[in-house]
Amino acid sequence: MADLTQSLKEALKSIRRPTVSSRTILLTLALVAVFSIALSLRIYPARYGYYLHEYDPYFDYYATNHLVEGIKANGLEGLSEYFRWRDYSTWFPEGRSVAASSQVGLHFAGAILYLIATEAFNIEISLYDFLVILPVFLGAFTTLIMFLLVKRFAGAGGGLLAALFFATSPPLLGRGSLGWFKSEPLALFLALLATYLYLTIYDSNVKMRGVMWRAGLAGILLGYANTCWGGAQYFGIVFGLFFIIAALL
């Protein structure tokens, strides 16, 4: 017993308490504050009612609900059925091929995230309520990506300032707050994350395998962003220009 006690004491002595610098603490608190500001401003419209806004988000909810019901009823077959779906309730008598004329990536993301939340984590929430709140969290988490992105070339201070601008930008709040289940919040999240991953391939300590998976994942994310929002193509222009400039440098 005495030997066991002595061994425990020696083991406890060998464990070093992690040290965190005051700069890291301040930076973390500042990021939490910016994230909270982004969350609060985007959820503010709830004081006027918990609803989807404008026409497009209602159609996207309608299409996402069709996809969710199809997956629940037919499993993976429900995914392929979505691409064959011709909706006659929104365009008559010719009907509308939804997959060919709408933002497919947005519908799939909404449906899959909802099924993960309800089936994997047993969160009790309706699809409508889930899609109303989803843009709020997408916008808030995008502020963190903005911080990481700008921090790479402007330092932590520049990253914090960029994150704060993103969190409080009136145009982004107008098209990314509670009830705006539309293209911009998801596409900006994906495209900015793709941009950050792409820039990390230029780190000197990244090996070739790391370069390949980062570049590949960045391309996949940017491609998916284009299925959610036509405006994501402008990120593709920036990527193309960067390829040319990088070769010259």
C-alpha cells in the first residue's frame, strides 16, 4: 500500500499543469465576444416572430421537406428520387424540375443536418424550426473562419477586426439572420472555409500528403458552395487568379 501511495505521488509530480499565456486568454475571450455578437444580432428578428422570411426560403423549405420525407420513407433511394422530382404545385401545367432549377446543395445540407440533429443526437425539433435557426449558427461560425483566414496574413488583431466586421455587417445581417434559409449563409461558410484550407497548403511545414488533402477538400467545399449560391463563382475567379500569380512568384 505504501509503495502504491509513493507511486501515485511520483506520478502526480510528473504531471505538469498546462500554462496559458495572458495573450491567448484575451484572444479567446475576444473571439467568444465576437461570436456572441454575431449570434445575438442574427437571432434578433425573433422578437418579431419565429418565421422564415420572404418567398425563396419557403420554397427551399418545401424542397428540403420533400427530400427529408423521401429519405425517411425510402432511404438512399429518396436521394435519387429528388433528382427525378418534377413539381407541379409551383409551376403548372408543365411542372418544374426542382433539381435542375434550384439550389440543390442548400436542400441537401438542410436535410442532412436536420436528420443528423434529430436521428443521431435525438434533438426534438421540427424541420421548419430547424431551418429557421440554421442561418444564425452558420453566420456565427463563419465569423470564426473569417478570423482564421485573415489572421494568416494580417495577424490576430487583423483577424479579430475582420471577424467583427463580418459579425456586424448590415448586408450580411440582412441576408443571413433568423429565418433566412437561403443560399448566402451556407455558401459563404463553405467558400471561406475552402479559401482558408487552400492558403494552408503554402505553409512550409506541410508535407505533400497534407497539401493534397487540403487542396482537394478546398476544391470540394468550393464546388459544393457553387451548388448553393451562384455568387460563390466569384471565389472561383479569385482562386484562378491566385494560381496565375503564385506561378509568377
